[in-house]
Amino acid sequence: MKQLEDFPFISYDKIRYGDTDRQGHVNNAVFSSFLETGRVEILYNNSLTLLSQDASFVIASLKLDFLNEINWFGQVDIGTGILRIGNSSIVIIQMLYQHAICVASAETVVVQVHNVKKASVPLSESAKETLGRWLMLK
């Protein structure tokens, strides 16, 4: 199993009391919000030029495996890397950790889509090159 330090991007999110369910665990829907934090720090990073003009990234697929509970309070650490780069899509691998224990793993496919035409748009060569620096093995 990958450790947090194995990922090229590491971020974190604060666990809020409102994230918990009746049993005092973080609600499973919040896991997706934690994953979003890690993804957008790459995909919408102002210092990187990944998006083509008039385009956005949309999720085409999300596979999320729940491995352990997350408990309030504290933070969740988020490891993010790239598994594959397609013509207009990116496969992102992520793992969530609390207290250095992996609590979830996910693979997300995002596709670059034109904002008006609603059709996929090829990634630029520059974007592919940038993303290629963060490729990881599964």
C-alpha cells in the first residue's frame, strides 16, 4: 500500500464537526469532498496551465474504496498523483490518510470538456508534459 510520502502532491483538509454522522464518524459523502480538495489543487492551480481556453474538467468516473473510518477532529491528509494521461482525459489516483493510516483510496477519471459545446477537448501537449511529471504506478 502506498504511503502519503509516495505521492507527488500532498494536501490536507480540516475535519469539521458537521462532517460527522450519528455514529460520530465522518460521513461517507465527505470523503468525496476531501478527494476534491486534492484534485483541484492540481487541475485548477493558477501556476499551471492545464486547461484549454473555454474548457473545464468534469468527472467521468469515480471509484472510491472505503478502508477505515475517519473520526472528528483533526485533519485528513490527501495524496494525489496521475495514473494515465489520455487524449482528453486524466486518470487520477488518490489516497486519504488520518494519523498516517490509509482510510480510503480512489481513482477518478476527469475529462477536459468545452464549456459551450459540451464535448471533450484534447489536452494540450504542454498540459500532457506537465501532468507526465506526476505519473505514478498503481
